[in-house]
Amino acid sequence: MTHDFPKTVPIEGGSIELRLMRSADDAKVLAFARALPTHDLLFLPRDITQPKVLAAWVRAIDAGHMTTLLAWHEGNVVGCAAIFRDPHSWSPHVGELRVVTSPAMRGRGAGRALIQNCFAIMLQSGIEKILAQMTIDQQGAIAVFESLGFRSEGLLREHVQDRDGKRHDIVILSHDVGKVLGQMSAYGVTRAF
């Protein structure tokens, strides 16, 4: 599936280019992360505005533990979706999807395009279950995930703490890819993937 990138996809009011993250993109990704509202970063396990965290991210991509799809518009990163999978854990069949878009791209379809394309990558990589998490107040993001078949699996109360010390709840959504693949196979649709 990775050979399908880069590609241009339409969004409301224009288009974005989707392409896989490379180490040379680190400065643009760092600028994107630092321009995001702090609250948008709380569901991520680490603070991606820190260069050392970004360096670890690039190492994870190089090691094959993470795939990151970037959304570009006018030469800048306007969204990213990271697929994390730990093949050495007790859950090698589970992938975690982490998606964030710039405020200017929200409601225009950029997040949905990132999620859909990552979903296709995950299907090809053998991931059977996808997890996504976000703060409970991100209703727009939750609605997009639910429209794509994700369902609430859990709530972690006061699980993250922002820089001001305020705690926030995290909702965990999941998608049973194995079940979807079984249904698609029954209808002969898996050849498209």
C-alpha cells in the first residue's frame, strides 16, 4: 500500500497531498506540532513539540514500528496520522492510530482522508484491531471515528494532565478490522485492498 503515496486527495475547498513521513520532514512536522493548540496534543503518549521526542518518532519509523502519513497543503504539514504497532507485545495484532490536524483543516475532510488511508495501510499489514484515543471533549474527532465504524471501548478518567496541571478524561475507541475483513471477504471485496 505504501507505493500508493504520495497522492492528492480532495477536501472541502481544495486538496491535500498525502505522503509517508521521512526523516527529512522533521522540521516541518515540528513546526506543525508547535502550532497546534496544547489541548490537541494531550491524547498523544508523548509531547511531539519536543525535538528529542520527534527524533525517537523518526527512529520508530526507521525501525518499522510506526508508519506516519502526513497531509501537506501549500508546502506545510497540516495533519498527520501515525500507526503504532508493537510486534513484541502481547498484542501484535493491535495497532494504535493517532491522528491530529491543524485547526484550519478541521471540518474539511483532511482528518477523514488520513484515517481512511491509514485504515487501508493497516488492513494490508495484518492489523486486526485498531485503537484510537482522544480527550472526551473532542466531539468532532469522535464523530469522524464513529462514522468509520469505531466504537467506544473505554473511558480513562483524569488520565492526562496538561501543562497547567488540569486533568482530562480520555476516551478509547476501537475498530475490529478482522470482523470487517471477514465481511468484505464474504462479499468478495478484499481484492480492492
